[in-house]
Amino acid sequence: MSIEEQFLFSQGITSYNLLSSEKLNKSFFAPRERFAHKGNFGHSLLIAGSYGKAGAAILATKACLRVGCGLISVHIPKKLYSILQVSVPEAMVLLDKNEEIFSSNEDLEKYDAIAVGPGLDTKPESLIALESLLKENTKPIIIDADGLNLLAKIPNFIELLNNNTILTPHPKEFERLFGKMAYNEKINLMKNLSKERGVNILLKGGVSAIACNNGEIFYNVIGNPGMATAGSGDVLTGIILGILSQGFSTSDSLKLGVYLHALSGDLAKEELGEKSIIATDLINYLPKAICKL
């Protein structure tokens, strides 16, 4: 029994389904048609960043592009314009009406998938904008980081989530959303919510638990502690967004994203060691992870 399986057993999880490369949608790795163009590979909308947290938007954007998304538009506060344009010249930039925070929304029609949250901050204006976004959105959406912290402030927030939603909380964010509970209680709640509401939930950690929108639970046991570093979650959000925008289901995108993210971390560890890994390394090793699979 591996140390990860020992952890699950210690938390009262005696029956489990481990995420493996065999359980991924392999069509993601198929060669592209010779005359394909960028419009064939999805248009992502990323709503991210606040003054002082431009890095989160940059990391998520780069990761999204690195997994093959055709186009990405990034909605950021006005003050982040120059740094985003210089850091990721491949991205298109959309400016919020606010200088420093997220406070307004885009027309969502032309996008294939949306992610909201990395580096967003939790100001009242952002709360209003997020609630408005969720009320009008019908597209697949990932809510992460400060997007989750804002979501937790909305009464009956679960009613605003469509059945193409992915929530990606770490343990503290999960607690803000759903309250304190034992690990096996978290898993049961995730399973029930996924079946009843069609929401996919990723509980991040050393062993990440994935609740797919059919109620299936998978546990990811690859990856390493070197990935516990600033910006790692932003990279994961970008990876999932890039896959989701290419037309894969929310459940397949979540499983593929988690596995590729963890495999990139393990490949980085082989060459850099655990202590030296930074979030940018996870993006740099994504091509090797994709080729390996």
C-alpha cells in the first residue's frame, strides 16, 4: 500500500478509484489535422488578477496556451495591461473599467469556456461582478482561488452554478464554502453535490480528490510536495481551462488537467529536485508531460 493509499485509509476511505493515465480521454493527445487553424482549438476567457497579483493571471494564461488552446482573452484591471501584454504576447487583453480590481463583465457569447478567480482579490465590487457573471453564464466555467472566496459570500451560491461548473478549492477554501467537516464527510458531500447538481469539484491536496458530475470520485496520487509553491494552483486552472475550451467535457477536462499538472511536477522534480520547483517550471514541463502520455 502506497503512502497515498495509507492516507486515504487513515481518513476512513476504504474503497477508492485512483486516477491513472488509462482513465484519461486519450483523444486529447491525438495529432491535429493538417489544415486545422486556431479557431478549431477553442477560445478561452480568463478573468483574473488585481493590482499586485498580476502573476496569477500570467501563469494561468501561459498554462492555458501551453495545453493547446487556440485563443485566450484575459480580462484584467487597467493597471495590469502593460505587464500582461509584455509577459504573454500571445494573449488578447480585455480591460475592466476599474484600475485595480475585477468589477465588470464581458459579453460571454464568443467564448468556449471561462475561468474566474486567480489573483482576483475579494473586494465588494468583485463580489457583485461575480454574482452577475454567474447569473448570466451558460458556458463551462472554472471557479478558483478568490473566485471561490467570493462565491462563499453569496447566500445559496450553489443555485447559481450550471451543470458545466468546476470548483477547485484547497482545504481552507472548501471550508469557507461548505463548513468544517472530516475528510470522509467532505468526500460524501462532494459526491452528493456532483450527482444532484452536476457540479465537478476538485479538493486539492497531497492526494487530490475529484468528484465528477456523475458522482464518480477519483483520487490523484502522483505529483510531489515540490508543487506546494506559490502559483501552482493558477497553473492548474489555466491547464483545465485550455483543455475545456477545446471541447472536452468538464469531467474529462478536470481529470486530464489534474493528471498533466501532477505529471509536469514529477518531471520537474526529476531534473530540478523538489525544493527548487516554482510554478513556471510546471508550465515549462507541460510539453514533456503531454509527449510522455
